[in-house]
Amino acid sequence: MEKITIHDKVFKPFIREEQIQERIEVLAEELNAKLGDKSPLFVIMLNGAFLFASELIKRFEGNCEVQFIRAKSYVGLKSSGNVDYSHTNDLNVEERHVVIIEDIVDSGKTLHDFQPILERKLPASISIVSLLVKPDALQYPVQVAHQGFEISNKFVVGYGLDYDELGRNLTSIYQLDEE
Ligand code: IMP
Ligand code: MG
């Protein structure tokens, strides 16, 4: 795998497609064991989580429902500090086991601010699944029940994650190449 350029930045290969797939198999097994008979509601955080969520949910073996939330905070390489959520009014989670599917937990703000919105709607439980977690960037308390990979505090793209909207279609994950 080679370095790639997106907009003005160079990215180097970081997590290969096969490693991602293997990890998703394990996460799916965890979800099947925990929620296989509980008819969970998967809440997918768009845009970044769309590829991860589709691979994960394909491997869920019980009944389940799927809903989408659009959360937007990043502009370029930095979080804007404000998170906008759309489609939250359509969420009917009362007494449901909710599984939030996220691409990456960075500062934690997106999910920290989203959780009270869900809790007001009285779900039976909330579990967070995130493909990536940057522990060194965490500023808000967020409990990730199922995580794919813990990574260092460097910007990544690919497998759904973007740099100013580009890079989501990459099948592997790339990391900002800072010499
Ligand atoms: P948080 O609110 O700071 O936890 O950031 C969460 C959102 O920011 C994620 O859902 C991503 O969409 C985006 N994000 C955070 N870190 C990165 C990154 O390294 N690359 C691309 N997007 C990121
Ligand atoms: Mg996201």
C-alpha cells in the first residue's frame, strides 16, 4: 500500500482492510452474544459510520431495526466544537435496546451530547460501538462498550472517515503523514 494525497495532505497506510474485517467479525460476535434475542435498534451516526455499520449489521443474526442520525462537527482536520444532529425527532427508542454505531470517538463530544437526547426518550439500554477510539483525545466522558481499534491522536481517513468530505471510499484506513 502506498501513500496517498487528499486535498493538501499526505496520508500513509495505517489499518488494512483485512484487519478491519477481522475486527468487525469479533465485534459482531460480541453483539450477537449480548443482543441476539433482544431485537436492538441500531442508530448509525452519519456520515462517517456508514461503511462500518453496514459491515457490522450484516453479521447481526437476530431481528433488529436501523435508524440514521446525522451528526456534524468536523471542519477540515479539527472539530468545530459544536455538533448538529438531524433526524432525532424520528427516533422511537422507548424500551428498546439501542446500539449507537460510530466511526470514531475523538474528543467524545458528539456522543456525550447525543446521549441525553436519547435518554430522554427512555430506552431500555444504550451501548456504544465505535470502530476507532483515540483515548488521548478524549475530553468528555463516553463509555465505549465495543471498540475496534485504539489509535493515537492523529488524523485518519478512509473506511467512511473523511478529510473535508474526501476519502470515505478508501477500503483501508490511512493516517496523516507528518514527517
Ligand atoms: P468527537 O465529537 O470529537 O468525538 O468527534 C467525533 C466525530 O469527528 C467523528 O464521528 C468523526 O466524524 C470526526 N472525526 C474525529 N476524528 C477524526 C479523524 O481522525 N478523521 C476523520 N474524522 C474524525
Ligand atoms: Mg462521525
